[in-house]
Amino acid sequence: MDVCKVLIVCDHPLKASALKEIVEGVSLTEAMLLEDPDKSVFDQLPNVNIDVALVAMEEFDNQLDIISIINKTLPVSKIVVISDHISFYHMSELGLSGILPRKSKKNQITRMISTVIRGETIVPISSITQLYSPNDRMTALTVHEQRILSFVLRKFTNMQIAKQLFVSTRTVENYLRRIYDKLGVRSRGECIEMMKRRNIHQSNL
């Protein structure tokens, strides 16, 4: 049987080493560790057969950037992300094969990898309930919209958000209008108040 190659992308040295040890404990699996993810490094990877990419970045923005790069440079690889900021609702949008919470235990990580290798995934019952909840307005937001909302909650101005995303302020304004419509609010102030009432802050996104 062929050995499955798992690429671990993690910017936290201790966590990266622990993940490598866990992955190597999965039968017929070989782990590759990438602790300093950089676009130029990924450009060299298409020559390597990567079956699964395990992404565990500390920052939400970095997670999205790495996922995007992997989808472009390693299109046949299955992606599993360790994150508390990405919802199962957005799995298809991001091209993910699996999502694990940050406090996942060793057996949960190994089980997810083994399952994804078989072309399947694991979704907690609580997440399935969330997926089909008609009352949760947050699930209507795309990952990109959630990213913009996180800047709003950090009190970034439209111009500052535009600089972060390399877009025009007009584009940011258009995104914010769509976000407000989906959340059922009319302004930035109402949006922030709604997030406070629901105990949602930028680190939850």
C-alpha cells in the first residue's frame, strides 16, 4: 500500500513538532513539516506528491492565505485546518476536507487524517445543527465577509480595511452593505452592538 504524505503547515514551533509526532503515528503516513510558510516555498512543492495538508496557523488571516495558496499550488491535496475561527458552513467555499478545533486531542487528529485519506470527513453533531439553523445570521456570511467584520470589530476604518485587503474603499463599503443586510442591521454602530449582545468579538471570527 502507498505511503500517504501529509504536509504540516504551522507557525508555532512547539505545536508543529507535536503535530509531526502525531501524524507520524498514523499507519502508512509520512509527515513533512513547514514551520516558516512562505509563497516561494509552496512554489517548489508541486514536484512533491502531497496527499493531505494539515494547516495550523495562529492568525485567522494567515490561515486563509495559506489555504488559498495550497488550493492553487497543490490542487489535488486534501486540506484539514485546525481552527476555532472557520465554520463547517464554509468548508466547500474554502475547499476544505476537514476542520478540527484548536484543542483537539491526539486521537481526534489521527482519526480525522485517516478519514480524510479515505475521501471522507468527520462533522460534529453540534456543527450539523448549526449548519441547518435558519436563525443563525452569522452562517450567511462568507469567510471573506467574516474577515471584513473582524476588522470592523477591531475598530478599523474603511480606509484601513481597504489597505489590509488591497482593495478600494468603495469595495469595502459595498461589502459592508451586504454584511449589514445579512445581519439585519443598518449601520456599523448597530453591527457592533449586535456582536456585543451575542458575545462575538474579532477573535471568534
